Amino acid sequence: MIDPKTLLASIPEALRGPLIDEYRNICKAFNEGRWKLAALDAGRFCEVAYTIIHGAIVGNFAASPSKPNNFVAACRALESLSPIAVGDRSLRVLIPRLLPALYEIRNNRNVGHVGGDVVPNKMDATLVREGASWVVAELIRITHGVTTSEAQDAVDALIERSHPLVWEIDGTKRVLAPDMKMADKVLMLLYTTPGWVTRTNLKKWTRDNINLSRVLNGLFDKQYIELDSSRATITPLGVAHIEGTLLKPK
């Protein structure tokens, strides 16, 4: 898996940071069932993505994200630019054709303005989330030269999940369920933390220096987590277990 610290490193931080932040905002709002907010964040996401794509094609990134006067026309114009730094078809054609659709949901589906023809709903928010995920995955695939599967794994690691039982203060996390099994606490902590988590942090967060290694090895054997000598991260199978059991409404 790509180290989150190096993710999209070829894109300036002034653009990379906002892209990741807006993507996480979309996912967070969607996970919380706030369909209108998820769609609203699509507008800012599209503007940042456009700025990045334009800079990648012409070989000169802008200092900050910007909003074109005519977003649809600006995206169409990307197809006719002569690539200097990057000529991938996704940058010139595929992504620029998707962004206006996501932008349209924000502007004209009763989300960004009064008088839209559709009430904000899960269907629209799902399109926004999945479209944004695909855009970020394509940018990762292109800039890092990895497979689509590896790019999707990196995108999944960006998603910040939340749950009322997991409380965080000053970088320390606690699972507020004294009777919960240690293995489930570890999974909850990994579920709500993007990317890799060091064993040091897990020891600190669980306050268990004795049983942690045994618990981690047990979760690794079930393929609920990926594990090495210094860190752990939850797998899709672990996510499915969390969402299908621990987080399932009773």
C-alpha cells in the first residue's frame, strides 16, 4: 500500500491538501446520512480537481484552487490542450467529462440553490461519493504509476470513518465501551483511523501492553487486518466484519 505521507506527492500541498480534505468531507457527510452536505462538498472538490488536472496537463500548477467562470466549458477545453508534463487520457478526457456531472448535482438539484428540481437524496449523494472516489483513484494511479486495485486501496485508506464509541482528544483515541473485547476495540480503532496505525499508538490507545501482540496476530490470522512488525491497518474483510456485526443496528 502507498504510504499516506507520500500520497499524490507530485502535486503541490496547496492543491493536494484541499483535494483530500474535500474528498474526506464528502465521505464523512455520506456516512452520516447528510446527503445535502455531501453534494455541496462536490462543488469545491470539482474545482480543486480541475485546478490539479489543468496544472498536470500544462506542466505548471496554480498556487491555489480556482473556480473557472464557465466550469463546463473549462473542462471541455482540457481535451484540446497539448500535454506537456502528463498526457494520460484520463486527465484530458475522462475526468473532465465526469466533473461537470458532479458539479451539476451541487448547482441544480436543490442542493446549492433554492428552486432545484430534486430534494437532496441518497441517490445523488452516492453518485457524488463514488465519482469523487474514482477521480482520486485515477489521480493516484497516474501520479504513482500503480494498478487500479492499488490506487483504490490507497483511496480506501483516506476515508475517515467515525463512531460515537470512539472518542479522540489531542491525538489519543479511546473506545468508550469498558466491556468490549480487546480484539473488537482494536478493530474499532483501526476502522476509525485512515491508513496504518503504529503498534505504539495502539498500545497507548488500548492501555494494554501485554495482550496486544496476541490480539493483533489473531486478527491477522482472520485477515481482518494487515500487520507488520511496527504497524497495522484494517482490511476490507475487517471493515465488513465491523459494519456487519459491531455497528449493525440491534
